[in-house]
Amino acid sequence: MLTKDIKKIKKQIIYRCFYTGTKETDLLYKKILLNKIDILKSSDLKLLLDLFNDFSDNEIFKFLIKKKSPPIKYKNIIKKIIKIFYLK
């Protein structure tokens, strides 16, 4: 993936993280995603953007706190996000 494309995807993810709609996801996204976005691979970034486009913040939050099982397509990115959270 081109560097220009990666930068565009990162900007879209960052924008999405700032406009979530709930305090829980605001805090979670800022702590996990915004501070650690540079450690994600380009394939992870693309998948994360797809996740944001396919699900509401409440649904993603439920995936992250394991109240709801994510679709198979997103299981690995959810696991990575959870792992990043514990790395702090």
C-alpha cells in the first residue's frame, strides 16, 4: 500500500476516533488507537477502517469488552486492539 494511502486511512481513523458519540469509546479509542496507530500494519489499518464503517461505536465497544462476538473478518483486529490496550 502506498504511503499516501496509509496516511489517508490514518486520517480517516483519527477523525472517526474523535467523533464517536459515547464517553467510553472516546476514552478507549484515544487511549488505544490514537496513541498507538503507528504500530499497526497497513492491512490492520484498512481492516480497522472497514470495522468503523461497518459497525456502530456501541457494537465495536461490545466487541472490545467481549460482550459480543465480532464477525470472523474482524476477530484478529479486535484481538490486536485489545492486546495494544494491555501494552499501554
